[in-house]
Amino acid sequence: DARQAVLESAITEFARKGYSGTSVQDILRATGLSKPTVYYYFESKAGLFKAILEFAYDECLRRMEDLVEATRTPRERLLAIATAMFEFAEDNPQLLRLVFSTAFAAPEEIPVECVGVEKRRRNFEYVKGIVEEAVKAGALDRNYNATELTHALYGAINHRTRMHLLCGDGKLNAKAAERIVDLFLNGAKG
């Protein structure tokens, strides 16, 4: 499928050279396709980049929803979220590098229409809903609001993921997810 071939090649090239350092020709070199293919499916290089980022946010959310659906307890639901995010990172390291790069890019480095703030917010709100349920169930400290708690959970998951991607630290698997969720639920006190 030409569209998929372009997406896969673009992820590789964008992850390697960044948005501004990657040309449409760089993307097409590995596919054997022509420039009109990109413009047919994505309208522009920016449209291609945006499609990649949207896929990342949509796929991560889909994985979280799928795993959360099979759970009942607050711990199981939080564990499903962390596991889904870790599995997504393990399966898509280059794609996740692109997602992180958009968060830290200079304002004019990536076209503003590509950033996907609404999908970032949507995914955060989904996790926040799970955290709110955990607060209501008494599994989390009511002295903190759901937004603070969600930032703490996201922070731990994202930091662990960044260390894995940047330094090769440990595996992002169910055991790592369990350790983070248990630390989140129980704290670090002795």
C-alpha cells in the first residue's frame, strides 16, 4: 500500500533528520514512489507530518482504551494505561521520538498545524478520567486533584520512556509499568 509505505518511510526519515532536515525526496527514496503520491495522500510535507502525529496519539489512546476496558480495579486501570503507553513506545520507538520532538521543538521548527494540541489534551483527559475514578474509589489521596495526579503519573511514565529511548535504560514492559503504578499508588515512603 503506497500510503503506508510513505508513512513508514517518513517516520524513519523524520526521526533521523527532523522535520526541517527531511525533504519529500528523502522520504520517497526508500519507497520508489513519486512526489505526486505524497501530495495525493497528504497534500504536503506538513500534512504528512501531521498524519503521523495524529496516528501516534490515536493509536496510543486506542491501546489505552483496549487495555482499560478489560479491567475493574483502580490499580488495574492505571496499570493498563502505563502498560499501553510502554507497549506503544516499545513497538514504535522512532514514532515516539517524533512525538517527543514536537513537544520540545522551537516554535518555528515544526508547522503549527502539525503539533496536535487537541489530541494531546484528549489523551491527557482520558487518563485524567481514570485517575478521577481512582480518587473517588479512595485509591488515591484526595488531598491532590486529578490534574496534579495525572501529571505525576504521566511524568513518571514519560520520563521512564525518554530514558529508555535516549539511554537504553531497561525494558518498557508490564513489569516496569507495574513498578511505576505501585510507586504512584504507594509512594516512596518506607
